[in-house]
Amino acid sequence: MVETLPVGRSQLHQQRLELKRRVMSLLSSHKTLLTVLWIAAFGSVFLWQRSIGGAGFSMFAKAGPGRSIPKMRPFVFNLTDFGGVGDGVADETAAFERAILTISKFGKKGGAQLNVPPGKWLTAPFNLTSHMTLFLAEDAEILGVQDEKRWPLMPPLPSYGHGREHKGARFGSLIHGQNLRDVVITGHNGTINGQGQSWWKKFRQKLLNNTRGPLVQIMWSSDIVISSITLRDSPFWTFHPYDCKNITVRNVTILAPILEAPNTDGIDPDSCEDMVIEDCYISVGDDAIAIKSGWDQYGIAYGRPSRNILIRNLIVRSMVSAGVSIGSEMSGGVYNVTVENVLIWSSRRAVRIKTAVGRGGYVRDITYQNLTFDGARVGIVIKTDYNEHPDDDFDRKALPIVRDISFTEIYGQGVRVPVRIHGSEDIPIRNVTFRDMSIGITYKRKHVFQCAFVEGCVIGTVFPAPCENLDRYDEEGRLILRSEAQNVTDIDYDI
């Protein structure tokens, strides 16, 4: 369907119904629908990525060096005021530190804005301050130094117990903040570039003794906005908000090579609440989005769920992992998540929930709505044996609860396995609902809607034919067939 930006859930529902009535005669097949989506989607992508598109895209020409920078705070400074050079060679770390120290003195006066002018600004990691706007002008690019000795080591996250890749300390992020309030990172599509190539190579060669650091990490903070910038080539996860409240990510492009860029997740909300991710393009070397809340016994003890998260109006790709994931580190719980109006293309998996024995916690009240899969190997995945653990001390009796998950208006083409829900006797999947789904498949075999230890229902028309584990209802909600086979296993990983 052709969508406009949501203006509220009830209004959005009314808009969808009206659009269905008006355009169904035109959209005679889902292939036509996908064509419309692709045209709209990639028009948006070219606009979002205009600063990296090259001279060939003249129709999206840059506004030129005279483009004015808006004043978003009572006080405004330029990085050059503090000795910044911007030639890609000079070390700008001290300039950033001096600027942010100055800005920290204006918190009670409404804060201050730091403008990063056009140029290349090479820096070691630095810390933000509260009541601050970091504004990246068009053609401004912050570059992370590649010498890991310049990246500080930090204690493990309390909900993880260890570094994600190694026990002990972890590298900090290029841009970092803790216990902050009212922070904005925005611009005219300027870029923050982690220059992660050397990190990826050393990781593959097992030359690192500590977990790699994210590109941007904000911890224990609130009222955070990231908008209208490009984040690229992170050493590890790209944007990692940890135990934060009231976060908005809007109109952001996140890029990393789709292969050979390990663990370069796009956005990883971790024990966060009240978060919106919208109008973004993400193409990376791991999950485009992965919602987390701690790892095994450490996450259970920390006890901070990720909740009230809205993800909408995205185009994402992940050749290695999934477009939108929940878990596998979800031991503090994940609930009240809505994923809507998302196109996932050329991906290994489209949407995935992953957990395991020892995680504890729960994943519940998850809504997927109006999703399009184009060229995904597997469309919908729920996996309960993702057995990566921080150590051998995890509680084997800590069983996660996975329930109350709905999939509505799910369309696609070129998908090998549309659905694979792999519950177990220990971790059954409860109350899963499918409604209005049609996914074109590439593998002409019977068992492409795969289930094990799952109960739930199918309402109305769903293609391909659903597994026998699910109850069948008609469009009016009348029971057609009650399943007596919830524990039947029909999983084939060879497809």
C-alpha cells in the first residue's frame, strides 16, 4: 500500500482502510504493490544519502557551502573557535574537549550548540554534556582515530557482566555520554565515521583483547534526539542507547559494508523506554535494529526492560542477520514494541525474536504491522535456542516467556521460508496471531510455514498455508478449525 506518515494509531488505521478501498482496483497483485513501494522507498533513500551519492545524482544537488546553520540554542559556537582545523590530518580531540567544557557552563541558560563546519575532523573518543546540540554541517565528517590505544577502556555493562566479545573491560564509544539530559545530535546530513575497517580486520584476526566500542553510546540519560545525520563504519554496534528514556532517532542514515563488517548493528536500544525510531535508512553488517535488555543472570539481576518502543517508516537491509531483531540479550524483558511500515530488502532474515534457556525475562506485547519483505531468505523468525552465554554460571532454570505477538498486513516476494517459529518444550511460544499475510515464495516445497511448540491463530487469508499448530478463524473472527497439534514440530533448517 501507499502510506503517509502516521499521525496517530487510530487515524492511521482509518487511513489504511480508506486507501484499501481506493487503490485495490489498481494494485491487482502484490508485485504491483512492491513496485510502488520500491519507487517511493528509493526516492527517499537518494534524498537521505545525498551527501554520499556522488556527482551523478545532480537532481539532488547540494545546497552549497553557503547553507546556513540554524540556531537551536541560546549560545552557539564553532569548532574552529577552539582550534579545530578540519583537514582530516590534524588531531581535533583537544578542540572537541575544550568546546564541550565551555558548553557545559551554559546548562542553566538553555544550553549551547557546537557547529562542526564542512571538513574532515579526526578525533579520539570524546564525551558530550547535557543541554547540548552537536550540529554537523553539510560535508562535515567526524572521523574516529584508528589506533585503539586512543580509545578508553570502560567497565563491562552491569547487565552483561562481561564485555560482549571478551571478559573484562570494553572499549568506549567514539562519541559518549553518561547521566545526561537534553542532548541533540543533528545536522545537514553530516557524517560520523568510525573508520571501523581496522577494527574489523583485527577482530577477524583475533588481535583484540577487549570488546570493540560502539560509534555512539549514550548511557543512563534522557531526552536524547539524533536526527538528519549519517552514521557509518562503526567498529561495533553503531548507536547504543543504554538504560535511557525518551529517545528519538529520526531521518538518520546508518551504513556499513553488508559483508565483512562484523557486529555493526544499526541501532540497539538496550533497557530503554519511550523510544521512537522513524524515517531511517539502515544497511549494515548485522542486525539493522536489535532491541536488548541484558544478558542471562546479569540482565536478570539488573532488571531493566526495554519497553514502549515504536519503529516505523524504515528501509533496512541485513545480509548477515535480520532487519529488526529482539534479543538475544533480553533477560530484563522486552514489551510493548510496535514495528510498522517497514521495508526489509535483500536480507538473510526480515524480523526475528531470539532467546534461549538461561535468558529468563520475557518478550511480550509485540506488534508487527504493514511490513514488506523483498528478497529475504527467511521472513519471520522466532528462535529459542540461541545459546550464547557470558559464562557457565547462567541459570538453566531461567526460562524466557515469549507470548502475545501479532503479525498483520505482511507482504513480500522472493522469500525462501516465510515463517519459522521454533519454540520448544521448555520455551513454548504462546498467543501468536497472523492476519492478512501474502508472501511470494521462491522455494516450491510444502513446509515453508514452519512451526514447533507454538499456539495461536490465523485470521482470514494467509499465504502460504499456515502450519497446523495454529487455530483458524475467518475474517469475521469465527472459529473454523481448532488446532490440536500445538506441539507438532515441523522445522527444516535445510531449506
